[in-house]
Amino acid sequence: MARKFYLRLDPECLIISTWMFRSRKYRSLQNPFNNWTKPLVQQGFTWRPGSAGFRALDDGDTEVTVNIYQPGATIAVNPAAIRAIQVPFHVTEENLEVASISDSHPIRIPPACYLLVFQTGLSDQDAIWAHFDFYISEKLDFAILKADPDLSPPAVLITNADPA
């Protein structure tokens, strides 16, 4: 099942452009966005329970696709992806929000424990795309699946971001 929509990243609102997912369970988070320290910028993602942020390739309109895979599906990195990052994400209610600082879009994801795989790249026309792939999984590991030259992740990934 795939859902497509466009979101806008606003360079005036945030130095590091990010995509953020937050679980509705955590709507009470005073600030759902995470603080981007230099090491987190270098690894390309931030994470804390209820919120995952990913460093975007650039500012501007981005075609976003959200995919939900059936149990047992194998994680596949798109050959056209410039960057791919995997984080655990526990969905306790169906309603989630994918957002930038200046835009957001509600989505419905069935409750489960997932590996959330963020992939991003450029189309043939140099338009930015981002895929958020949800894989039901009991194995909940953090991983940089594909790194571009803008990433220099630490040997041990940082998995405890502070609120922004």
C-alpha cells in the first residue's frame, strides 16, 4: 500500500532540513522535533521514542511516498537512493504525522513495531523524492543502509536525541 503527497521544506525555519515522524501517542510531546547536534547532522537522523527525524538532501518541494509492507517483506534499498537510513518506530495508534517545520501531512499506519526505512534521491529531472517504508519487524535495529558524501556517521549511532 503506497500513499503519495508533496511537502515543502522551508529553509528559513530550520538550518538542517528534516523530515519528522511522530506517533499520535506522543502528540503531548512539547516539541515533536528533535535537536540536531553536529554528530546527529553527520549521521543524518535523530531519534527518540515517538519521533524520528531525517536529514533531507535540500530544501523545497519533495515528492513523498509512504509504503507499508506486509510481514515478512525483505527490506530493499532503491538503487536510485542517494541516502537510506533505518530506525525502529513503534506505532501505537493508526494516526501519524509526517512533517517539516513549515508543512505536515497526516497518515494512517496500522499499529505495530516497524523498521522505518527513509530513502531519498533525485528524479531524472533533479526533483527530490523521499520514501518512508514501514516494515513490520521484531528486529528493531538502527542502521545507515546507504550513505552519501554529506554523511559521516559515528561508529556507534546516536539513538537518544533531545527535543528541539
